[in-house]
Amino acid sequence: MTRIEDGIQDTEPIRFLELLGLDEEDLAGYSIRLNGSNPEWGKWSDLPDAYYSSYDDLMKWIFTKKWPDKDKATAQIHTRKVLQFIQLKPENPHPTQWLFVGAYDVLDEYTENDGKILYRYNEIPEYASLKARAVVYYKRDPGYTGVVFNLSNNEERRRDFLKTMTLEKIAQSPVSALPFPGYENVRLTHRQLVAAVNNEEWRAALGSVQAVYLQTDRRTGWGITWGPPTHGKEPRTVCCRVGRNTRPETTPGETSSSETSAPDTSRRTSSTRSWRSST
């Protein structure tokens, strides 16, 4: 709702759960899982990056009920449905921005060889259009340290989520839900790159400057650099090996202005970086 008084526009926040069409009675069948980040969790220290670079592993992680090193289940889902969110800004120790990553029917459980207990699940297609696009604001109670909020047995909790979980934005595509990091910090995984080339905001930002791009196969360390077209010519490409203390290999008479970095062989994917050109 928007109202104008004395020339000042006052916009009431959009309640996200109402946007989904869920009322208090509906929420009695749901849990909400807020998956946070931690610098000590390795690849789980940046969940938005993991969403693109290790999607299948991330989904298993956010549907884990009990980890092998824990004496009891610390992430038990008590309901048949769950709304999943991941922390949007991993550097924030007190997160308030969350990326919606889907609504799911919770099925049965299974145990992996290492003792980890996970849930099987099916995505609820009704809400898929907002998956990885809806960014919400929610400030959790500092007195509760769990990640799963059971809404089936707590009327006050249902009302709190209905009232205070508000929509910040619906991004055009999943990758644009992430803030544009600045030209010097563009480093995309293959999943992010596919999404970015189909996103107007990212295409406009990257298309407004001349830059040198490095695309790396992290399995082998080999990459290709290419730059902007000049004088009507096609962009020049250079094949190079990316590793510690190495420079791109170029053909005689050619130079490359791209930087190099050690390949991350822990992820079987490719990545793309950009550097602004001085020309």
C-alpha cells in the first residue's frame, strides 16, 4: 500500500509470505530454514557462490538433518513443507538479507555412509518463479541459534514471520539478486556466467567498458583470454596456462594484459574474470 501525505510518499513494506499466498493457517504446515554462512565452513562460507558453483552439494547441505560430528540432529524439520533461504551477504555476522531458494515438500530420510542424515524432498513448483530471485529482509531473534524455525507449534512465531519478513526486491534473474561487485571484482562461475549473459543489468554494466576476460577450466588450469574488438576486428584470444607464478602463454609478437591466479581444482567448473582495459 502506498499513501501520500504532505507530499511525502510512505510505502508499506510487502510481506513476503503474503506475497506467496500463505496465511497464518497455511504456515502451520511449514518450517522456515535460514541457512547462514560462516568463514570457518570452507565452501559453505559463501552460500550464494555455492548456489552457482556447487548447487547439488548445497541442496544436500541445506537438507541435512544431522551431521556426523554432532551427537544429535541440529537441523530437524518437523513439518512436511519447508521454505529455504540462504544468507545473502556472507561477511555479515548478523544477517538480515536472505535469498529465497525455494519451497519444498519434505519426504523421507536417508543416511549416507559417513553417518550424515539427510531429507529427500520435492520442489513445490508454485513458488519456483521466485527461486533465487526474491531477496527478503528478516532480523532473527539473537536468542535463538538454530537454523530451522518450526511454525506448526508456535502461533507467535508464525505471526512474527508474517509481519516482519518483508520483500526487498525481486531480481530479473537469479544472478542479479546478487549485488554487482564492481568491475575489478567480477569473478563468475560457469553457472553465474550463464545467468549473467541473460541479465540486462549485468550485460549493461559489463558492456559499458573495455576489458580483458580470462575464462578458466578449473579441472585443468588452462584458460582463454580475450579482449574487446578494436578497429572492427574480432576480439583476440590467447590460450594460457593459469597457475602459481605463471604468466599467460602467447603467440610470438602478442602480449596479454590479463592477470593470473591459481586454479581451484576442488570445483569441476569454469570461471570467468575481467580486468578493465587502459585503452
